[in-house]
Amino acid sequence: MVRPFIDMDKSKGGPSTQNVAM
């Protein structure tokens, strides 16, 4: 579940998803 989240974050280019993964 974390992998797809990072992919979306990379596409959007926002560290907001990184915080959620943590």
C-alpha cells in the first residue's frame, strides 16, 4: 500500500504523501 502511495506522490511531486507513508 505504501508503494502506490509513493508513486502518486512522485506524480504529484508533493512531500504530503511521504508524511502519510511514515
